[in-house]
Amino acid sequence: MIDWDLRIFDSSTKSNIVNQFQLTEQVMEIAGQHGHATILKDMYGGEWLLKIFSNIIDFELKEIQDLEVDIEESPKVNQERMHLWRILNELTASRLAQQLRLNVPKVIIITSQVISDFNLSPQTSLPLEDVVIFDDEGAPETADEYYQYSERDPYSLETSSRFEQILSEKSNDKVSSSPLALLIEKIPESVNLDQYIDSVATGIDVAFEEIQRLNDGYYLLPFDIWLNDPDRNVGNYLVRINDQKKATQIWGIDYEMWALGSDIWMEEDEITKGRSYLTAIIHNNTDIFDPRINKTIFRIRKLSDEEIHWMARAPQLLCKYFEYHIFKKNLLPDERIHLKQVEINLEDFLIESRPRSDKLSNILIKQIGLPRDFS
């Protein structure tokens, strides 16, 4: 009996195991990070959450589910139709946060082993049928050439039959190669922000003071404003606590929905008064020139276009996912333009909206107010 259910290798040669994971019988509770997700343990003792996205392909139309949605008009329906966008958003936000040294969980895109083993090479033909999706002179003629317009994470997978079964059970057509999944680092000893505030016996003011002592919220605030996530709410932050139940870190989670809507933040309530939860909690103890805020702004401004270009690119595994389903006739050939377009949109958004200190300062002043002793 094997003692792993998922192995990740650093290249298609499968010569070097980066990590291996074992499924547990545990499922994440509703409260906390990613409710109902299956928990896996890795070879280093860490825990990860398996989050499966079933609605990637419309098998009837042989298309990627619609990405042109109005999230505010009918959010529950639309969220079911934009899984590819959500997956790449979460991956990109995690890469950005690691580069900026922020507390956001690591994310890995996962799919079936049959796709991981799919041959994506110069010999893989690029069927165009009657639809011309490349108008440029010198357009690529092979799948490999098409996907070489940028560097991509070259990792491959091995999976157990038990892992494949979970993918099958969650898929719309009961086939393991149909869904995509995210493997997300589980943050230990943590509770949601609202749980932490409610748990402090001495009251909400003391809970706020405990959080205001930390650096993490200040670092995350410019990052969250930059990504313009309409779903930043009390459930999108984790507070990591020690044995004495004191706050030690704040983590941002669930970065699936950013860049899709306007900056609506949260509905006004007695805690936020119309501000984001994170802004509301650190509001009373900070100002726009706080060095902790400026440190994140400085790091964002230092990101080069080349770094953003790389961070907005899907890993090679996702390229194989498209080619495999084109090969199996589950997707029309020109549907691969969706992957390219999502990546281009992410990159354009990040570069065009990459905050300059004056622009971000104006946003923060509206959220926080003018600095103390401002003249």
C-alpha cells in the first residue's frame, strides 16, 4: 500500500520529488479557511486543502465556461461560470504575495495524472479547424510553440487511484480529467477574523488593540486595495494565535474574485462603517505615512513588468489541460484563446493598476482618513 496520494515533480522527467501528499479523512469545517475542503498532509508535516473546480468546461458546447460575467448582477450563478478565471486569480495573488513577502497561502494547480502525462511537445499538432485564432505573421504551428510565449512552471504529477476517484466524484461527467483543483497551504492555529474578535473575553476594543500591534494587516492593506477584490470581507482573513490565544499574524485568503468589479468593499455595518474589515480594524491606530503601509507600497512599485508577466502565466500543467481536452474533442481548438486572454487580462490589470504612491495614498486617505497632525 502506497503512503502517498499525490506527488509533485519539478519537471516532466519526474527525477526530483518536490513534495508528496497523503489524503486524510479530515474535511475542513465551515468556519475557517476554505470550508468543506479535503485536507492533505505533506512530507514535511504541513497540511494543505484540496479545492476542486468542476465547472471549467461546458461539454455540450465544447467551450470554456463563460468568463464575461457581471458579478454584482447575479453573483451565485456567475461564480459557477468563471472557474478558470478564479483559479488563475488565486494562483497569481499567491505568487504576488510571496514576492511581496505577505501572509497569503501558497497555491498549486492540480489536475488528473492523465493530463500531467499528456505529451506537450513540438510534435503535438495545433488543430485550427475553420477558426483562425492567430492573425500575426509567423503564428505558431504546434502546441508547444504556442505555449512558449512565456516561461511556465514545469511541474508534473503522480496520483493514486484514491485521489483520481475524488476528482471523478467532483466532476460533472464523473471523469477525473474534467475538473481542475487548487492545493492551498493550510494555515495552522488560525481562526477567521470575526471569530477572533468575538473570542476575546475582554471585548472588541482589546481584540482590535491586539491586532493593531501586528505588522501583517498594514502590509496586506495596500495589496488588497491594489487587487480590488469585491469579496474582501471578514471571512477572507485569518488570525493566527499562540497558546495564550493572542494574535500573532494576519493572513489574507480567498483571492479568487479580484479585478472583476468596482471597489465596493463591504456593506456598512457597526464595525466597518463602510470600510473594508481590514481597514476598519487598523483604522484607529494608523495613518497614511505609517512605514508599515509604505513598505508594501514600495515593494509593489518595485515589481518589474517582467516579473508581473511571469506571475500572470498559468503553469504548463494548465496548458496540457487545454490540449488534452482539445485532443479528446471535449473542447474546440479555438477555446485555448480563453487561457491566453485571461493571462493577458491579468497582466494588463496588474501593470496598468500597479499603484504609484500618490494614487494609492489617495485611496487610503479615503479609507482611513488624513494622517494625524496633517497640515
